[in-house]
Amino acid sequence: MTNQLHNCSAFRIFIFLLLILVIPLNALAAKKPSKQTHIAKPEPQFIFEIPSQWLLTRAGDCDTLTLFLRNPADPLQQLFFFPRFGPVYMSQDQKLSDLQYETLSGHSLTRRDMPIVNPLTPENFVRFLPQILQMKTMRDFLPDRPGLRVVEPISATPQKNALEYPDTQTAIIRFLFVQDNQLGEGLLAITTVPSPEYRSAPGGGIGMGYLFYGITAAKGRLDQQLPELLQLGRNFKLSASYEKECRKGRAEDLSMLIQPGNSLQPVLDSMASVWKKRTPAEDMAVERRADTLRQVERLHRTATGEVYEFPLGFSKQYLTNSDQYNLSDLQPLPDDPRHWQKAPPGWNEAYI
């Protein structure tokens, strides 16, 4: 009898333990599977639709976000944007003051390679682009940068000031340049801002270029390539979330931030307008300056209008002994844009 009671108790304990194990398993089996959690991908800082073979270099963030786009198959076909460009000295006295401070204090201001831009105007500023691009601070910030070596402004079209600072000037510059022994032309938009603080004292008396846009092409190709370059620039769109993030804690730099949406379009539209309104006199000035950079000069036959190209300085020798040449009626081109639109035979204006 005792054994029977013991066996019965053991059986009941076994059934109880079995129920404890089975019921939770059944409950888990009946429980609906939980939904998977999807983590949203962060919104990109910007969208820039460009041809697959083109190269885009980017540096900086927010108020220093710098873009450099170029076509390796046509190296002078370029588009770039610098929110800040510089700094530069505004006077020789300021540079001497800094050098004296370094000598006496033993502390380096790391600005000895800054060029002197006086007066600090947009047209004069762009003359010093090659020197600014070679500054150590620029080389460190953007190792892969535009390779402009000589810059010659042709005309400056004043624009509404982009920044509300004293003595600020904004303009769109038509210019010629030399890069990799090729002659190019382009448009630049820039705002120059002098710093009034601490002039003639160490660390002061400097100027900056702001909101610096550039579009370039090989000489003679800008008119053809400008629509594509403008459209590429208009494809750039800064995201609203990135713009909002940049504005946090940067109230003093809000004017340097590019806006969300079609961020570059307003200035690009202004550059397109300046190009469309260029005058024949400007075109003639471009050709004259291009000849000087290429070390050539043009003469034409007054009877037929044919234009010929010669090494720079040839006309001085020719005009005193023209009867000794097969063509004895050549004359320098007059100040008439129609004559400067004619290209000499076999002319390749993109190379120097």
C-alpha cells in the first residue's frame, strides 16, 4: 500500500512538471512573431548628379563645404565652389608687421605665403588665384584643386552684394587663364571682404574671398560647353537635414552656408546672364589678351581681310621691310571686333 501511494505521488509530480514545461512552449508557439525593425538610412548631405566619367573632389563641411568637379577627358572643363577663399594681405605694411612679430616673438603666424592684394577688389583678387591656390593652407585643405597658373581678368560685372559686411564687393569676372600649358577662359563670381580689425597689428589687416564660384573651359569652347557646366551646377542639391544640422551653433556663419534645394542656381543664373550679355568689345579684348599670353600677334590683308598669325614682335620688323616679303600688304588688325573674330589658318587657340 505504501509503495502504491509513493508511486501515485511521483506520477502526479511528473505530470505537474510536464505541464509547467509544455504550457509555456505552447504559449510561445501560439505567440505571433514580432515585426522586424527597419533602421532608416540617413539622408545624404547632398545630391550631385554628374557624368560617370567626371571626377568630384569634396572638402570641408557646412560653411567650408568646397566642391571641385572636372572632366578628365577635357581637363580645362571645370566647375568649382569655395565658400571661403584666402586669406590674403591687404597691404605690404601688414605683411612686414607680421614678419617683425615673428622675428621678435619667435612665434610663427603660418601666413608668410599669403599674397598682397591691394586694392582688395574682386577683379584684383582673381589675379592672385594661382598664388592663393599654392598656399600651404590651401594645399592641405584641398590637395586636388584647380591648377590655374596665370589668371587675366577681362571684365568685371558688379552684382548685388552677397554679404552685409562693410566695404564688401561682389562681381562676376570674365577671365583668361593658363593651366597645364593650355589657354582657357571662364567666369568667376566672388565677394571680397576686408577685415577692419587690428590693422597694422599682428594677425590683422587681412582680406577674404567668399562665395567663390568658377566655371572654365578651354579657350574657344566656353560658349559651347557653358550650358552643360551650368546644368551640372544646377544638379547640386543640399539636403534640408544637413543644412539644419550645419546651422546649429554656427549663427555667425549663416551667410556662408549654401542653401538647401537648388543651392548653386541663383549665382549660376547670374553667370549665365553675364555671358549672354557680353559685348563684341569684350570679345575683342579677350582675343587681344589671348594673343599676348600665347606670344603671337595677328596681321591681315587689307584687300581680302585674310588674317595671319605670327610670333609676337614680328610686325615691327615686317612693317619696316614689307617689300621684302611675298605678302607686302599686311597690316595690324584694327580696333574692330569683326576682324578679331576671324581665325588664322590652322589656328589652335587652346594651346600656348
